[in-house]
Amino acid sequence: MKKIVAIVREDRFTMVKDALLDIGYPGMTVTEVKGHGHQKGITEQWRGRTYKTDLLKKIQMEMVVADRDVDTIVQCIVKEAKTGNIGDGKIFISSVDDVVRVRTGERGETAI
């Protein structure tokens, strides 16, 4: 099993979520986060004044999936989240040793 953590632009989240639902992956945990990568923020103007925003709002999605599904899910996220501009986000993939469904006590892939 793998844990996929995807950090995407706020305005792309609904498209990513809907696309994952369409291919059969509805389960995820979603968190509103702030941060920056290589872009180190953006400079904006408001009422004639320039100011720098160094922590940008993003959406972090987390899901635990079977190993066989990782590539399909990652390709779906990239397809829907990509704008081609700096700040599109990141996807992190890590191994999960075990999962336990609290309600039933099931373990492993049957619990995800």
C-alpha cells in the first residue's frame, strides 16, 4: 500500500477531486495549507501598493491506495492539476505498512 499526498492549487482542487471520483477513487483527506516552493511567494499590487505574499494557499489531499493503483491516481492528479506554471504543486508517495479500519478491525488492503 502507498500513501499519496498531493498539494495542488486551490482553483484546481475541484477538478482533481471530480476526476478521481470518475475513475473510482472517492476517498481522501483534505486540508487547507499554506506554503511555498521554488517560487518563494508572489508579488501583488493592491490600491497602488506592492506587497509580497510568501505563503500561498494550497489544498493538500491524502489517500492510501493499493500499490497497483498508484500510477493511475498520480497521472489523474497531474492531468487535472497541471497549468504549466510555477506553483502547480507536488505529489509525494510513501509506503504504508498497515491500515486498520476502526469500525470492523479489518487490516491491510481490505481496510482502505
